[in-house]
Amino acid sequence: MKRQKVITNEFARFLRESGGVYGALGDFKLNHKPIRLFYGETVDEFGMPIDCLKYYFTLSNLQKKLSAVATVVVADTASFMNDSTVQKREHIRSSLNSRIELLNKIIAVYRLPIKIRLMSEQFMTDEYKKLRAEIAKVDLKVIEPLLSKTILPNKLAEERKKKFGYALDAVATGLLFDMKIGPPRERFYDEAGEKIMPGKLKSIYLTPTQPLGKNFAFFLTHPEIEEYGVTPYKAGSNKLQDFRIILGETSFIRAKELLETSFESENPDTVHPVKDIHAITEMAREFLGVKISKDTLSQLRECIYTPLGLEGI
């Protein structure tokens, strides 16, 4: 009982002190068993956005605070499920291999206590097969309103034909674990999971990822991006790959331009793309054990570009 109280207090403190936490879903009463903690991501043909680091670092911080087993699920299978990927399969496959290679390097450089698991490997486990079969029995009408909110309007007809297979795989993956970290829009997967298995999953949502190099008018005319952000792990989300820092692709000079031309609101309740990048560089600095904090650009170079060997691009 004492151990449960310690874990709960530590977790509550983490949520209060972390400026990167946007919200949470579920009952966070924690028990004695090792908590299975995860973050999942798909890939596209453009490479790994810097925003993935926020999730890797947060996952690692939670692992330490909760003594959890932390996993990054790379959704290799899901990355090929949409019809729009048919002509890009080779590019996505190459990007997938590069993602895993870079993720392993990140784990080594920052000494992160996390492991990688491919979705295709997870699909083969008896635990997943049993859970997915149970979810397939659920009346889609009960959860379709939630699943529909995870899909772009122009893709909704395609997903209905496929009976929301992609979304249901995401729901099943979440229910395999005890706690999840994800972007705000993924709460709709988790709310669907809550209807299927009440009380099973605890979810933490990080602040929305915003594109860089955009002015105030962009966010005024794109309220959904302001609210939910772009997909943190897919550089081509909303076709904004030219306004993201992509590790191994975006030169430091271009990253500097993006940061210097970004709208940064003084309102704490709206978009802060530059502040978000600074928070990522701060976490990188802490994991590297560098004691002196510097400005965003200096930390971007010294704590991310240089350690990962990205300066030559």
C-alpha cells in the first residue's frame, strides 16, 4: 500500500510540473505490478520529425518515475494500410528502416530506458490476436462516431469500406498496455477503447505539435491545426513537411530560418511552436547531462544536431 502511494504521488507531481502535458484520460490509481507503458508511431516517406523526440524523452522520464516497462511501437504494418501509400511503398519502406536505425541511435546517444517493438511482431502474439478478435465482435455503430474523428474527412469513405481496420488496430494496441503517451487527437482511439474495456487504459496527451515558419494568419485560418496540431511522427502530416524540422533532412540553417519566422503567441492557451522546440532541446540537454542551459538555437545544435551527427546535412 505504501508503494502505491509513492508511485501515485510521483506521477501526480510529474503531471503538474511537466509543461508538455496537454491532458489525460483514465483512472491513474497505480498498483504494484510493472506498468506497461507505450507510445506508438507510424511513418511516412519524409523521415523522422524532431517532434518524435518529445515523446521518446517523455516516455523515458515516465519509465524512470514509475519503474515501468517502456516501449515504442513502430507501426510498420499500419504505415502501409492507406490506399494513398500504394505508389509510395518503397519510399515508406526505406523511411521505416531509417526510422528504426535513427531511433536506435537516439536510444544509445541519450541512454533512454526504452525498447522498440514492431507492430507486425505484435500482431503475431496470442495476446493481440485474442484481443483483436474480441474487438471485432463490437458493434461498430457504438464506437464509429469516435473513430471517425481520427480520420480526415476525405478518407472517411475509404475507412468505412475497410470497417475502420486501421483505427481498430490502434485501439487494440492501446488496450495491450496499461498506460499510453500520444498526441491529443488519439484520445478518440482511447475513448473507443474505454467503451470496449472500461478502466483498462490510462492515457497521457502531450501538447499539440505545430508547424514552424507559419504566421498568425495560418493558425487563424486552420483552427483544427491550432487545436490538435499536426501528427508529431509523420513529417508530411497536412502536407506541411517543408515546415517541420526533419532529423537527417533539415539543415541547421533551414531549422534556424523556420524558428525565426514562426508565429509565437503570448497567450499561454494557444500555439507555441518555438517554445515547444526549446522544450525538446531542454530535455535533450538533461538526458545528455549538460548542466548549462542556453538559447534554443544553441541547444538545438549542441544537444541534438551534434550528438546525432546531423550537422553535415
